[in-house]
Amino acid sequence: MTNDVASGHRLAAEYAGSRGLFDEFSRALSELLGHIAREEHLAIQSVSHRAKDVPSLSQKVLRPGAHYETLEDVTDLAGVRIITYFADDVDRMAELVHREFDIDRKNSVDKRVVEDPERFGYASLHFVLRLSTARSELREYRRFANLKAELQIRSLLQHTWAEIEHDLGYKSKNAVPITIRRRFVRLAGLLELADTEFCSIRGDLDTYARDVKLQISEGEAAAALDQVSMQVFVNTDSIVHEIDRTIAQHFEDGLGEPDAEAFGRYVENLAFFDIRDLGTLSKTLYSHRDLIGRFAAVWLGPSKEPDGVMRGICLFYLGYVLAAELGTLEQVNRYLEQRNIGPGHRLAERVLSTYAACSSGRAK
């Protein structure tokens, strides 16, 4: 048995006894990276981790030409993969990694760099890293001092390509039948273009949100209602805040943060009444502000609800009030069914009776 083979078997046996530590390290590292991303408000699609299994390590160290003296020479015993939604967030995450960890620059590589214009496939950013000295002195990380891990960072579309490429079993352009090769290259280009376009769209949406906020602050009312302008309106309009606070008194947990989809639902609800711009919405909300508060008080009753409500809830009750103003059970029911709020006449009857009670002054 050659020295390299003997060394390989020795390392495999050593790793089999310490694999649990590397598994704990990869898990702790993934949790730490996820926490760092959240602290920086960086949206991550997923963070996964793994410790290399013993057969894979044996295959690696016993491969012809391989030469490893110690387990420290093997840089991917612990591994973490971060999938971002956007390609430019790969670079944002990379900046955080550089700031928070000690990087083994010799063994780290940016596989996204295109050295060959005909490069086949989609690549990712690979780091080999250790915990920083300061962090590895903390009690919860002390046992991981000097351990290395491989970190892969790629966008969701990069990951999609890599997974499909792996499943098809073709790792290089020369391995693909020439009749299929051009289609692979075209598809890789389309995914790269899609990644770029998604980043551009996100940037344009951010710019649009700033423009809408400026329009609102300057008293302009021409902005069309959409998910972005609705979110800005809910976050900045004083009448929304006033009515929301009134309604929130009926809930123990008060007001919470709405998800992005809620703003889209408000837009669709109001489109039923042909409210399609901020000016019309603002006037309608102002003229109905007292009625919305009374409607919610009758609807919710005297006892407090245990769960809180989202900011912008006044727009939901505005929909009820405007539906009731249509005057007939059939019209109210049409609104409720079209907006998937609730089926059947019973809910429509309750909307009309609540409206009648608060309109006639019977609401306390």
C-alpha cells in the first residue's frame, strides 16, 4: 500500500470518528448565516447544510493523484449552501461573509466569472471559510475553532440550472451531444438574462415606490392604485392610521405588519367599486372615516378579539361599507363572492344589517 493510500484510509477513519462535530458545525454555521442575513434585511430563499459522508470522503482522499496529509487539508467536510432570490443578492451576501468570517482566499473561487465566452452552464460563488477569531472564542462556537467549511452562494435561477444540469448528468459542454449543445447554451443564456431582468425589475419597483411617496408628500393624487402605491399609501396616510387605530382597539394584539399580498388584495377589492387611483381612494376614505369606525365597532362587538389586525385593515372594512351602500343583498353578495371573501347570503345579510345599525345611530 502506497503512503498516499495509507494516508487516505487513515483520514477516512479519523473523519468517521469526528463527522458528528462537522455536522454540528455545518448546522451552527447555517443558522448563523441565516441570522446575519435577516439582521441585514437580506431575503434568502433557503439555507441548507451538510457534513460530507464518510464514503464520499474516502473516494475523495483515495482518488488517484490526491494528496491530503490531515483533515484540515480537506476544505469541504462541512458545507452550507445559500440560495438568494436575486443574482445581485449573491454579492450582498458575499460582502457579509467577508465581513463576518475569515476567508481562505486560496481555496475560494467565484465560478460566475466568465473566462470562456462559450462557458457551459451556470456557476456559483464558493467560499472556504472559518469562524473569525472573536466569534470562535464565544462559548457556543469554541469547539468549532479552526474548522473549515465550504459555502456556496447562488441565485434561485442559478440553483435551478445546477440541479437540472446535475440530474441530466452533463458537467461540461464537450460531454453534451453536439446536436443538443446549442440548446443548452441558449437556455443558460436565457436564465442569465432572466436573473438580470429580475434584478432590474426590483430596482425599477424601488424607484417607482420612491416616486409615489414623493407624489403623496407633495399632495399629488394622480398615481394609479397598484400593490406598490397601496403599500406607500397605507404606510404614510394619516387617515389610514387614524381609522386603523380606532379599529385596533377591538383587538388585544393591536396592529401588525401586513404581508405584501395584502396590499394587492386591497387594490382588487377597491377596483370592484371603480376606485383606481390614490386621489379617489383618499377622498372616499376621508368621507367614510367615521362610518368605517362605527361599522367595525358593531361588526366586532363589545368583547376584544384575541389576535391583532394588520395595518390597512380600514380598507377591508371600507369594502364592506361600500358594498352595503350598493343597497341590495344581491349586490353585496356579488362583491363578497367575486372577491372570495365569503359565500352565501348570510354574510351579505350581516354586512347590510351592520351597516343599517351604524348608519342609524344605534352604534355606541
